Amino acid sequence: MKVKNFISILFLTISTILVTNANAQDGWENLFNGENLDGWIQRNGEAEYEVVDGEIVGTTVAGTPNSFLCTEKNYSDFVFEVELLVEPNMNSGIQFRSLSLPDYNNGRVHGYQCEVDPSERAWSAGIYDEARRGWLYPLDLNPDARKALKMGHWNKYRIECIGNSIRTWLNDIPVAHVIDDMTSEGFIALQVHGIGNNKEKEGEQIKWRNIRIKTENLVPDFYSDIHVENLVANNLNIVEKKQGFHLLFDGQSTDCWKNANTGEFPEQGWQVKNGVLTILSSRQDSSKKGGDIITKEEFGPFEFKFDFMYTDGANSGVKYGLGNNGPSIGLEYQILDDEKHPDAKKGVVGNRTMSSLYDLIPSSKERRFTKGPNEWNRGRVVVYPCGKVQHWLNGRKVVEYTRGDNIYKALVARSKYAGFEGFGMAEKGPILLQDHHDTVHFRSLKIRNL
């Protein structure tokens, strides 16, 4: 053996021993010994995984699906850290609390994934639900974090899972915060994304090193003020409370709401059941219609989050900017079955479709970020003090405009609201949930003043 090679191996061995001892003293456990893949098992695809110079190297292979190098052990609550170096055109991810079950897509790995995305999209450390629900936290929700990944350098990822709180960091920058209770335990896995049959992408590599986990005496890291995507129904977590959110519906009480015309909550037409507030269909008997409901509280600038589920062919909406033209005339976040309701084809260039500013601005949404009938969608309306307004759907911004500017005035002048003076310009008003005769479900209604 050459002296140079011997010294390199000796240095690597000593470094590994020192790091292992240091980690053990503060509760960290190394998941990779720097020498081989003991403690790991490969699932699904046939990408190449090997150990080179104390690093795990993953290499793309054509003609095989996503590949996952998985820990043999499962983990529930933990803090996980890894350093990785990824090539510019490659996609990867870190699975956690993930599963591979014979009765789920023939053992397809599924569960939470911390994204590795060196593309122009730059959603690294966003949270994706692999082979299940899709994107939970795209970086539209935290655009400042899109610059966190450093190309050509080693990047430090950190994942914290404590209870239903899931948080990620990239190079010490807070990136994503999801509250979710779908899966509480599972393995960790290093993904090499499939490349189909594209031979030109074969041989691309990602490298991982310094892989460690801590599972005892966990203390949540400092809570940053980034957006929280809370998927637990009718729940406020500690960060949302600090940000000023409060529930408008807690799953049981309708105390925050009243009929838009009578001032009392409707005796019929609305139902609270299993933590869900539901408009009941009155298509067959209009006398059973409950009518629109509005919040008892009025709001100026605000951020309103809401989950909604529409049924086949349904129509409803969330209205705001009310007060200048009666109790029910205002700006509307459209809720609609675009495939089956005829209103989707009316208006101009789709400005009556799902999540649009009704009859004014069409939403710019992608099909894969839109859930269909009888599935929960996550809506969000933000009205800023400066007049800027945004509509969000499932973590993506789909509408943005400035209330009261010349473009807004021109849009109103060409809409069905042209005859309403000061349309949508009330400085303060309630939030309205529209009864359009169709069954639509709501939950997780929460709001804060801005």
C-alpha cells in the first residue's frame, strides 16, 4: 500500500471515530458508518448506491423508477441532519416517516419527502408527500428560502419531526413548516429520482455524508415566523397563535357566524357534523336553503385560511370586501366544480373558474395542484394594508391584484358589477360563505388581522 493512500485511510478512520464519539456525547447517532451500507436497504428502483471516500454516492440509471436507500429502522420523533452535494440537473429528496407496504402500490415507497431541487424552480427543502398527496409545502409559501441551496457546494439539511410538527432547514435557513398527523413513524430514505429512458441523464450523481439522527431529549428549535401549513382539521399550533390567527370555526360551534340577512345563524340549510361546517343542497327544495352566512366580526386587512370540499357539480364561494352594496355583494374567491358546473365556461377567459376572483380575474392554477370533487382543498385569501390581494390554492398563489388601482377599476367596469358604486372597496367588512344551493363542506376556518 502506498504511504499516501495509507495516510488518507488512517485520517478518514480517525475522523469517523472522533465524530462518532462527539455525536454519542450529545445524543446524536450516526446512520452511516463511512465504510459500507450496513443498516440500509434499497427499495423500488435500481439506481446505483455505493460508498466512495466516506460518502454515499447515488447514480441515475435509465429505465428504472424512483430509487430509495432506506434505513432498516423506523423513526417517529427525531431531528435528522445530512450534508449533500447534488449535480445541477438532478432531482432528489430525503424521505422521512415513510413506508413501503405490500398492499400499497406493490410496496411503492410513500410518505413525507424533503425536496432536493437544483432546478430553476428552486423548491429545495420544501415538503412533498411522495406517492400520496403531492406537494404539501411548495416554496411559493416561502420564496425567500428558494436561494438557500448552494450549487457546487455541500448543503446541510435539517429535518425536525416532533409530534405533528414537521419543519425543515437548508443551510440553517428555515424553509418549511407543516402540521400533519397522517403518518407518525417510518423509515428515512435517500432518493435517486427516476429519469425514464433518458440516456442523456444517465450517470448523474448526488452525494451524502455526515448523516445523523437524534431521537431523545428533543427540544424544538427556535420558531421562525415563516408560513405554517396546518393540515390538522380545526387546529391552531403555537406558531399560528403567535402570528395572530384565531379560529372562526372550531369544529363544533357556529358562534362566530350569522345569516347575512337575519343576523341569526340559520336554523336549516347548514350543518355541523364530525368537525365540518356544511352547506346542504337545496336544489330539490329551495325552501330548505339556509342562505349566506357572514362572520359577526369585521375585518380590514387580513389573512384568511380555509379548507373546502365541493361535491359533484357544486358552486359556492368565499366573499370579502363587503359592505358598500348590501350584505352579499363583494369580491369572491370562487369555489366551483370546473368540470361539471356550467358557470366555468361563462364569463371571460375562465374568470369564473375555481379560485378565480369571480367575474374579474381568472386563476392561474395547475391541474395537479387542484383537488377534485369530494377531496379537501386548501384555500387562502390575503388582503394587505397596501391594497394588494392574493388568492391561494393548495400552497400556490393563483391570483394577485391591487384593489382600487386603474386595472382593478377597468376590470370592474367590464364585469357584472359595473353598476355597483365602490364595488369591493369597503375598508372593513365580514367574511361570507356563500349558499349557492349546493353541498359544500368547510373546516379549519382561521383568520388574522394584518
